[in-house]
Amino acid sequence: MERIHNKELVSTAKMLRKNMTKEEKHLWYDFLRTYPIRFIRQKIIGRYIVDFYCAKAKLVIELDGSQHYEEKGMKNDAERTKFLETYGLKIVRIPNTEINNNFDGVCEYINKNIKQSLSPSDSSLYTREPR
């Protein structure tokens, strides 16, 4: 298994944090940034940089643009998911169109996944209503 933190990707992760997509900005600033459990943007895990990562819930949130629905993108995503799952992580993929058209539903979906990932005593402490 590869090291979980790859120092060679630090500058790329920093650049991605500074140049987030509008969908990433929306999810970050309007929901995840103030979520009761800490999320990290553009977290390095092995040879990948994930969009959002919650260590406590062992959850990765990936926002997918149109390139993820082409054959090459789907193959790369499957490979990436398989790799990340070796660390015991749950990967949640959300299409950009859902961020734009159903933001409250996306927030509810993330809440549900976090609650399922936490122990029963923790989950009641860390759920919140969508914006």
C-alpha cells in the first residue's frame, strides 16, 4: 500500500484549493466549511487528490463534471475508487448538475452518508439541517 500522503502532490493540491470549480466553492462555502465535523478540501491520499475528505466519517466526496461520464473518465474513476477503498474510505460521487439543480438534496445526501459512517452515539451529534 502506498503512503497516504504524497509530498509530490502538495503544490497541485494547493493550486486546486485556490482554483476550485464553482460547484466546489458552492458546496464548500455554503455547507461543508461550517459542518460540525471537519472536512478538508483537496486532500492528498496516496497518488490522488480528493475533492473533500472527512477523516472522522472516513468519507470522500468527489464532484463530477461531464468528463467523468465519458468512457475514459469512468474507467479512471473506477480505478481511483478501488484504490481509495483500500484505505477503508467510502467514496460518494456527486454530479455537478446536482450541486447546481438540487443543492438541498445533495446536503441531505451527504448528511445521511455521514450519519451512516459514524457510531450511533456520534451520529446524533453531527447531523444538521441543510442550509
